Amino acid sequence: MNKIKNILVLTVLSIILYSCGDNSNGIPVDDFDHEAQALIDNDSLTTFLKNYYFDTSVDSIKPLVSGKTALFGDAKLKTMDVKENDIDYKMYVYVIEQGAPTPTKGFPTVVDSILSNYQVWNINKTDSISLIETGTKPFWWNLAPTTTGAPNPIRGWTYGFTNFKGGKNITNNGPITYENFGKGILFIPSGLAYRNSGSQTIAGNQNLMFYVSLFDLVEDTDHDNDGKPSIQEDADGDGDPRNDFS
């Protein structure tokens, strides 16, 4: 009798656990409070930006010292208000060089393909930073969420790179070389990065800092090769062309 009772208890517990983890369609439910995390992330980023400055002598950020202007009050720092999945986020972009190629190329849209390089750091809760990875060479990325071709970066890149211009290719019988390209620093909240799930090398709810360079871009990228720039496509009329092709 006790054996049967135990089996029944285990069965009920299994049903409860399964119900909590999935919805009626069998899809896992994400009950994480992303809106609350967005507020936490912005508080952390704001504190960090108030405690660091950009050192022009080494093109790098450093802990704030007397006589220097904190990043938060630096005229080169831009605040971007971004809405993703009905959540309001704030990310920050420090423009070291906007980029001024000849002939001038425009800014990439949120669906263009770009040639860039990067270095990524954790922004720790102790207001310190730690290096995660340095790109070994420039790489082509799709800012749009396509399923083919170049890889897709995190959402923070999609928005952040629109602040820079590509450079001029001056390669001459040697390594690919650009001049007058855009470069800067992206301060990205976890909600526009790897969210609460994290990645192999990045913890969940981790704010990130990227040093980036924009060497080149494909203006008016046409991901589905239909003769119409992807930025002009919005088949479902929701104002977001990123979800209208794959």
C-alpha cells in the first residue's frame, strides 16, 4: 500500500513540475522578470559610467581620477533608448571616431551587413571589468536576424553600430587595411546581450562592454536577393523590417 502511495505522490509531483516548466503548447515558459532586470542593469551601467573616464592617451577607459570627466558626463557618450520584446532598455555608446571615409559611406541600418572587429569585457557588479575575448581579425556580420550567410551578433550591436560609418579600403598588395573608419565603445545591458540564459563564456544577466571598429558595410543590404533593400521591407507592417526575411 505504501509503495502505491509513493508512486502516486511522485506522479503528482512530476505533473506539477512539468506544468510549471511548459505552457499548453509544450513550449518552455520564461517567467523571468526581464523588465525588472532592465532597471537593475541600467542602475549598474550608470554607476559604472560615473566611475570611469576615457583616456585619450591610450584610447581606453580607466577608473576615474581627479581632474577627469566621467564617461557619464562626457559629450561623446550617447544614450540609446531601445524597446525589445516590449521591454524598455537603455544602452550607451561612446563615439571615439564616427568615421569619415572618402567617398563618404553612410551609417549602417539595423539590417545591413558590416565588417568589424571587437574586444568584449564583462562589466562586473564590483564596478570592475574583466576581458572575455579579443577578435583576431575583422569579420562580416549580419545586423539582421538572418538564418543564412554571416553570423548574427547580439541585439546591442544591431543598434550600437548605427552610430558609426565604415572606412575607406586602402589595401595595396598586403593585408586588408582601412582608414578613417568608425570606432567606439558599446555599453550593453544584459537584456540586449545574452539575457538571463548567458552563453558558454558569459554568465546570465551580464552587462557587457565592447570596443568596436566598423571597417566597412554593405549599404542597402538585400538579404533575400529580391532586388529591394531589406531596410525597406516590412511585410507584416509592424515597423520592424528585421522580422520580415530569413
